[in-house]
Amino acid sequence: MNQRTIVVQRDVQADQKADAAVERDRLGRRGTLVINLLSSPGAGKTTLLEATARHFAGRRKMAVLVGDLETDRDAQRLAPLVPVAQLTTGGACHLELPLVQRGLKALGDPDVDFLFIENVGNLVCPASHDLGEHLRVVLISTTEGDDKPGKYPKMFRTSQAMVITKLDLLPHVPFSVEAVTQDALRIQPELDVLSNCALDGSGIANWCDFLEQQYQQRLAKYHEPAGNR
Amino acid sequence: MHERSLVQNLLRQVAEIVAAEGGGQVTEIHVQAGDLSGVEPLLFQTAFDDMVSAVFSSDCQLALEVVPVTAVCSQCGHQFEIVDFQFRCPACQVGSVRVIQGDEVTLISVTINSNNSIEGVAS
């Protein structure tokens, strides 16, 4: 009997990351910006998407894949506004790429400008899964408390933007926009920080302008002559 | 809870590696989990203990090593360990730093007992 050690040195998620990169490039080349929206449950992802859909109506094409453990309640809310597919994880705490691809197929792989993936409400596990997005946005609502970035560092570290939601409740809750921003920037100094209230529409135009900028910026590389890439 | 899906993934990869090497009894799987990998070591170990016997012998051990997060500054090139999730270069204060270690789960090595001689496996 021989005992021996096989040296591997390989990222356990390497295959998933490679698959996600292929999907990101496929959709990017086609002109679809993929946005992974993450937050704790109830931070206002669906409400933000409703407001976004109203703002973009007639201007930009968008579709939504919405993840939840059970029910199609979020999809029902969004269905009157945009093409939407509900992804139910059956108890799993995050979305993975194959589920996203199944949802995209169910929608007929629509050639939209913005594809939003509304992840399962959870500030932990979804941070570890690349879904082929070009932009990762974390939402934090004023009712959650301003101490969350430091408690869930991976989520904030892996995001490119943070959106503070439910700004209208600021006078009623002990939440400091300054404190949450500083805490998040400590973890991700390059984070873009936005804020809005999707219910009364304040800050939504600014959010949509930000998405337009991101569209230009992040998809530009797919339209450069091959030699410049 | 995603530790379970990571362990499932890990065991599948180890099984493929061992099969490609001509088989054998897996005695130890050495894994590094970075502080920013999103893995809680205790939950990972529990998931491993729970799931390993479905694929390998329950004697198969997990050697789980937690590694700190290391980053390199994109401005001045300074390499440093991230402490308390402060992602700013301590040398030049620039915020654009790249994580080079500690944000993933890495399968380092697999130890097996086999009847094949090393030469036999290599051929």
C-alpha cells in the first residue's frame, strides 16, 4: 500500500467562475448589462425594480429574474411592467448560474439592455456566487441599521455599488447615511454610493442615470476593435 | 448554508482527481479557506463530516486551513495583509487594491492510499 499526496492547488469554484465569465461575455457582446441585486430580505429590491421599470418604460428594454426560496409573489408584482421569470430555490439560500440560465431560457433569452437578477434576500451566501453579472449592487435600507457593511464584509467588498433605500424613513430611524457610507468605503473604497426612496420616486432618475453610465462603461470593451481589447 | 454546496462540489472534484490518478482510498483532503471566502470553518467541517461518507470512507479527514486576506496596491505595489477588513493601502492610502489571496476556497492536495506503485500510476 502506497500513500501519496496529489498536489492540486485549485479554486474549488473555478469551473463555476469560468462558466459565469463565458455568460458575462456572451451577454455583454450582445449589449445586455447584467446586474446582480443583493440585500437582506425586505430592503426593497422588488420596489426598486418596479420604480426602475416605470422610469425606463419606452426608453430602455429590461427583464428581471427574481430569486426566492418559495412563491412567485415578486414575479407577480413585476409581471405587469417587464418580462420576468421567478426562480425558486426550494430552500437554497442563494442563486447559482444554472438556475439563472434556466430562467433566461424560460424568458426566451430576451435581447434587453438591462437584465436584473434579484437575488435571494441574504447578505451572506449570494456574495460567494458569480452569476455572470457585470455589476453587483448591494441595497441597504435605513430600517436595517447602519452597522451592516462591517458585519457582512464580503457582500460589500464584492459589490461595485451600494444603494441606500427607504430614505423617506430617515427621520424616524437611528440610521446615519454618513456612518454606513464610511463603513462600506472602508471595505470597498471604490464603491459607488447612491440613495433613493422608490415609493415616492426620489433618487430614481439618479439611479437610472447611474445604470446608463454603467452600461456605457462596462460594455464598452465589447465594442472596441479586437486589437484594443 | 452554502457550505454544503461547496463541500459537495469539493468531493466531486476530489473523486474526479482520484479516478484520473488510477483510484485509491482518500485519507486526507487539504483545503484552504480565505477569510474572505465566505466560508465559516465550523460549518464547512460539519458539512464535510456529514457528507464525506457518501463518496469516500468516513476515515477520510478534512485538513482545513484558514488563510488571511492578502492584497496588493494597484498604485504603489505594496503587498499587505488585510486586517479588520480595511481595504486601503497602508503605504500610500490608495483604495484601489487587488486581493491576491484569501477570497476563495482552494483545494490544495489530496492524500490517497493505493495499491499501485508510484511508477505504475505515472505510466
